[in-house]
Amino acid sequence: MSSQAFSAPGKALLAGGYLVLDPQYKSYVTALSSRMHAVLHSTVSTNVEIRRVKVSSPQFKEGEWVYNIKGNDYYQSGAINEINERRNPFLEATISTVLTYIQPKDNFDIDITIYSDSAYHSQDGTTVSKSNNGQKKFLYHTKPIMEVPKTGMGSSAGLVTVVTTALLAYFNNIKDIDESTKNIIHNCSQIAHCYAQKKIGSGFDVAAAVFGSIIYKRFQPSLIENILSNKASNEEVQQLVNSSWDFVHDQCALPPHIRLLMGDIEGGSETPKLVSKVLQWKKDKPDESDPLYKALDTANQKLIGVLSDLHNLYKQDPVSYTSHIDSEVTTELSQTILDIRHNLQKLTKLSGAEIEPETQTKLLDNCRNLQGSFGGVVPGAGGYDAICLLVKDDSVNTIVRSTATNPRFQNVTWLNLHEEAQGVRTENVVDYDGLK
Ligand SMILES: Nc1ncnc2c1ncn2[C@@H]1O[C@H](COP(=O)(O)OP(=O)(O)OP(=O)(O)O)[C@@H](O)[C@H]1O
Ligand SMILES: C[C@@](O)(CCOP(=O)(O)O)CC(=O)O
């Protein structure tokens, strides 16, 4: 029996919501310390007939999917059969995509166990399980995955990425994840995620799960269209996975001493509804949307520039950097965050989509005034889901403590999260031993 483990990060889109859908705009994506994990065990099958992938997700009720696999056209219905007829489109699409790419000749019997860190889902009514050596700790829910509220950190992108990585590692005997392996993982995961969602999104969540914190410019949607309509042959899928996609994923990280603080907000929004409202308005009112998209992009690019300037300042003089971030440079950072918000407020008004609704505006204004805060935004598609602040690292505890009893912040739960810029990586299998 051989065993391997992998993990991939969740994400927050700090700048670039909506614009990232268009290949001309760059966005800023932060990878988070909340990660999705996959532990793979495989046995060499002596049973000539067996081609099986079993995926367990023990943190959720009925979290087990056993797939028997037939033939070699893995996107055809009937090729990937779950023995209890349980659906998990993300797992089905991942298995189909990797098997189409690999075209395995031999039989296989693979067990994958999924674990997700606590910030991906609401933590109400959970119990904890720790591994034997104390390295991993996960929360267990009483309900099936479909019934547990999500926090919007990209659980499906994380799932697709770690399962893709585990399967590719098994079939291609991969031990280390180098850059060229990451490209293959990315391309397979992106195809599988689109296939499962039955639409081509911007893909920033999958790219962050693979590459970590990135400045991201999307791939051309036309790359995947044929696969989505089941028109691509196995060879075409293989060629697409092996080809070099034209997209930007430049590594980035927040500057030293600047921390991301993510607040979960009571209430929620439906991203697809917000997106369709914005896209409809953009189509109907180009005279309004063209200048606003331009202004929002200018503010987003300014933020990317200010963060990069701060890195350079630190490199030049780490000692005086600390006083710099207290003074004028940070005025620029706060001002840029405010510029982004003003444009998102305009987008809210003009499109009618509640991206930065009034209650979030009030909350973000209050957050801006907290000691050590550079201000914050509604991440990603916005709405009532979350807020994302940039704060000085030595202020995190004070902010969390001082807001706990303040009625202005009563709807906010600060998540136990920070940036972890690294993308998909290998983990030690023993760190998971003893979990429920
Ligand atoms: N731990 C897990 N185990 C098994 N399946 C999972 C797990 N996490 C996510 N999934 C799959 O992903 C689906 C959720 O995907 P969805 O795209 O709706 O959420 P998300 O990626 O967390 O959201 P967002 O894109 O807003 O961040 C679940 O219904 C399930 O099929
Ligand atoms: C609105 C959009 O640009 C961002 C959605 O981000 P999130 O899933 O809310 O983090 C849509 C997309 O990029 O897929």
C-alpha cells in the first residue's frame, strides 16, 4: 500500500471582483491559511476487474462516494458510477478529467480522504477531532455537506485541486510538486471545476488553490468551451492539459507587518444573482459601465502598486519600514482602499446589485477608524457575506478584543485566518493519523 497527502489553500479576492471575469483586467488574490486536504491510500489490486475510486469526507454526514469506473470515455454518462447514486459533481468531474488525461491501462483501487480546515464552513454545532501527533485538527458536522452553510472561501476549488493532485500523483508517480506539475494540476482542475459548474467562471479560486497568493488575469474562456459541450475528443483534452495557457498568475504576498483580517457577516448573498445583474447592466449601459470599469481598474492597479512599493521599501530599509507603515505611505494604502470602495459603491448604485450595500458601508467605515486598520473591502462578489480588512500585525488582537463588545460590530465574527501564500503542497501522511 502507498500513501500520500496534499493540501491547497482557500482564497479571498481583495481587488478585481467582476472585472476578473474579463481577460483584460488584473486582480489581486490572497491565499488563506484555511486549506483543503486529501490523503490518498492505494492498494495494488489483485482483482483483475477493479477500477475504483473511493472518496470519504468524514467531517460531513453521508460524506462517502464510491465510484466504479467503466470504459475509457470518462465524460460519457455511465462511465463514473457512484454505487449509492450519491451526487458530488465536483468529484465526478475531477475523476473524469484526470482519467481522460491519464488514460490508465492498469486497474486501480484508490481511497482518498478529504479534510477541510474550519474556516470554510459555519462552525455551529461541530465537534473537534485531533490527529495523534496533534499536527491536524478538524471540525466535524452533523449534517451532509449540502446542508452546511459555506463562508465563501472556495471549498469546491480546493476540493477539485487536492483531488486532482492526489490522482495525478498516484498515476504519474509524483513526489514533489514543481512548477510544471502545478501547470498540469491547474489545467486539469480548471477544466474539472468548469465542467462541474456547467459554466466557465473566471477561475481565480482554482488558480489560487494551485498557485497560492497571485496577481491573476484569467484564461480565454474559448479554451474550455468544447469540453463543456462534450465535443472534445480524449486527445483534445490531453493536448489542452499539456498546453501552455495564456493567463497571468504572478506570485504575491501582503507586505511585512500587514495582516489580513476576515470577518464573517451574519446574513449572506447569492453570488450568481449578483454576477448576472452586473453583467446585464454592463451590456445594457455601456456608457455607464465602461468609465466605471476603467475607474475601478485604476484603483485596483493602484492597490497592487502600493503593496509592491511597500515590499520595496522593506527591502531597502527594514528598520525604518515600520515607522513608514505608520505614516504617509499608509495614508496612500488607506486612500487606495477607499477609492476601490467608492467605485464599488457606484457599481452597487448603477447596476442595482447589492455589492457594497449600505450596512456594509457603515461597517467598513467603522472598521477604517479602528486603531491599526488601513480599512477594508467586501471581498470577491461582495454582498452581505464577509468583509476583509488590512491591519497592522500588532493590532490584530486589540481589534478583535475591542470590537467583541462593541454593538457596531455585533454582526461580525472574525475568522481565525491569515494569509498563507503557498499554493498546493505535499503534507506528511502521519500528521493525519488518528483522526476520526
Ligand atoms: N469537504 C468537502 N467534502 C466533499 N465535498 C466538498 C467539500 N467541500 C466542498 N465540496 C463540494 O463542493 C460543493 C460546494 O461548492 P460551491 O462552489 O457551491 O462552494 P464554494 O466553492 O465553497 O463557494 P465560493 O465559490 O462561494 O467560495 C459542495 O456541495 C460539495 O459538492
Ligand atoms: C464576481 C466574481 O468576480 C468574484 C466572485 O468571488 P467570490 O466567489 O465571491 O469570492 C465572479 C468570478 O470571478 O467568478
